Amino acid sequence: MQAEAHTLHPAAGATDAIVSFASGLRYADLTDEVRYYARRHLLDTVGVMIAGAPGDVATHAQAMIASVRSGGEIPVPGRAKRHDLLDAAFLGGTAAHGIELDDGYRVGSAHCGCTVVPAALSVGYERAITGAQLIEAVVAGYEVAICLARACAPDLRQRGFHPTSAVGPFGAAVAVAKLRGLNTQQIADALGIAASAAAGLFAFVNGGADIKRLHAGHASREGIQAALLAELGVNGPPNVIEARDGFMQAFAFGRADKARAITLPPDAPFGITDCYIKPYACCRHIQPAVEALFGLMNDEKIDATEIKHVDVETYRIAAEHAHTGWGDYASAQLSFPYLMGLAARFRGIKVHHFNEETRADPAFAAFAEKLTITAPAEIDSLYPKLRPARVTVTTSRGKFVRQADEALGSRLVPLDDAGLERKFIDNVEPVLGGARAKALVSQLWDIERLAGIRPLVEATARS
């Protein structure tokens, strides 16, 4: 069976392609467009890292670390205590994925910033790199994570794995390899080592969703560790992406009729230009339905009390959230019934809508009784090219229908720079104050002019 599986695998040369891309990428060769999107996603991710730092899971993670070892010298965005290189990335990644506001790549359903940026910031601070070096490393890390997520979609997710923590170690490892100047053999070894750190089950959709936050921190830390070990001469399995018993076989097999080519620039557009930025603190899969619902209510002037029934037709991966409860903060952010209830009630979604008092309101259980969620083949077939949701609201006045194929924040429906800045300030101001939040916005937009990023990283931490 293994021999047959291996002959069906069309990703020959994948590891070499990734190594060649990573080693050859240079900041000077990046287009203005790629640099612009890299700045946007760096700005967004730093803001979410700071906002997520006070969260329960990130705080518990710091307490756990403090119980077993002392700190270090690396600042962590949004935190006062400093940590060593690995722990700083772990805590930063956990915080970045901690409030469901971090960026992601639609086609591969992977969150890239929360794994790549914390690793790059930690190592970049230690190495006193320039802003241009940071952008180069971030782009390289995003592209490697993206190419793997794209090649494995949707099988990886359908097999029960969390794409973020499966491909994240590769992206983080490549970003760190760039910053530390690893040669091609060392990069290949780093990929081989990172492959054994690929992990993370999607079981959190059934409850215990806080574990999802740790997935990003784990991937960011393991990526650093893989690069550091490779630099010291530890060998990883060769051709680990396409080899028998390698990454693609473990995570992506399922259909022999689907190509598994690994595509990277210049043969494919830079994926970082097609990553979304979240305007709402909830699961991205559910946002098109949410936006369709409150858009309908606004345009048709429907009051929540008028609603008799809401039918949602969406793609299968989104519909799998239909039975997720909202008993805890993290699960509520993944719960289709609760999020649709918020959309009907508030015509929008804010972070404070997930607090215990709001979740305990019996009105949400009553609304859930009026909600039907299905995944018809005609809608499911549009994913992953689109994230469609068709919402039908039934009232005494009749039925009202709206289909959303994408949510705000995607390249198709972009969140403009002004909206991104508002999101950053809203996220950062409660932690660092308004003046520091505004100053950080300017510094991050001008990141490529910085001769050293240390003052910037210092400014993201609490004093």
C-alpha cells in the first residue's frame, strides 16, 4: 500500500523547490505590492498579539512557563515580563491566535501571521535586524506556509487537522532561517525537523476551544527550534514534503485524482497579497453568513423580533460549526448558532460580545431554535475558491435572501488602510494606551526604513 501511495504522489521536488525559493528570496526583488501587503499583515498581527496578550490562555501559558524556568531578554508584545527566544515566540503566537482576530489564507484555511510573525520578531530582536530584513523573512515564511496549505486543502482540514499548526512550523522555520543566514542544506534540514512538529487536531470545534490558541504558539516556537537545530548540524529527513511517510502523505492524501503540486513565486502570485484581515473576532468560515444576515436586516429593515426562521446554506467545513456550543469564550467564537444570534441582535460582532454575561442570555438559545444550517452540493462545490453562504430570513412579511461569497477583509472585499488602522488602535489602546497605539501605527508603516527593529519591539511591550 505504501508503494502505491507513493507512486500516486505528484509533489516530486517539492522540498527542493521550497528551499530554492527560501534561499533565493531577497527584499530588493520584492515588488512594491508585496511589500505593501507585508506591512499590512505585520501591522495587523502585531496589533492582535498585543490585544491577545491579556487573554486567559496566554496568561495561563506565561504562568506555566514561570513555574518551570526563569525569563530571558526578549520583549513580548503586550506583556511586561521578558522571556527567552522560544518562550517569547510561544507566548506571542498564542496571544496572536487568542482572540480570533488574526489574518489567514482562505484557500488553505491557515493562519500565517500568528505563527510567522512572533518567530520573526523574537529572532529579529535578538539579531538586531533591520526592518527590511524583517519584511523579507516574513514574506518568505508566509509563502512557505501558504504553498503547503494550498497544496493540502481541503484534505488536511477534512482529516481532522488544524492547518495553522500543521503548516505553521515550516513558515516559522523558514523566516528564522532567513534571519540567521542558513545555507540551503541547513534550510532543508530545518524543514525536515519542522515536519515532525507539524500537529494540531481540530477537535476543539467540539469543545475545549482554548487549545486552538496554543496551536499557533507551538508552531512558532517549533519553527525557531527547527532552524536553530539545523544551524547546529542536526539533520532532518530529506525531501520531507514529498517523501514516503513524509508531510504530504501524512496530512494530504485522500484523493488520487487531485494534483499536489507545490507552487511558489514566480510560478504563482505571492500568497501574502491574497490573505484576509479579520474585522470581527470570530471564525472566518462563518463571517460570510454573519455579514449576509445583518446586511439583509439593515437593507430590508428587519427587526430581530420579526424573524421566524433563518436558513443558512454554506460549504461543509463551515457547516461543521453548526453544533458548536457557546458555553465558553473560545467556543462561542466558533459557534455558528451563537454568531448568527449576535448578528441578528447587534448587527455586528465585537470582542465584548463573548463575555460570560452576554453568552448566558437565553435569547441565543431561542434564536438557535429558529436556525437551520446545511451544506448543499452546489454551495459546497464553490469552496475553497470562495467562502459562500446563502442566507434566507423568513418573516411575516415574506422571505428575504442574500448570498455572500466572501467576507469583509479579503482581497475581493478589502478592509482599507484606514479601517486597518482603526482595528489596530481599537486592539492596542486598551493594553498600551492611545498615544502608544498611534505611535506604533506610524512605526509599523515605516518598518522598512528602520536600521534596527529593537526599539519597535520594545515599544510593543508593556512597561
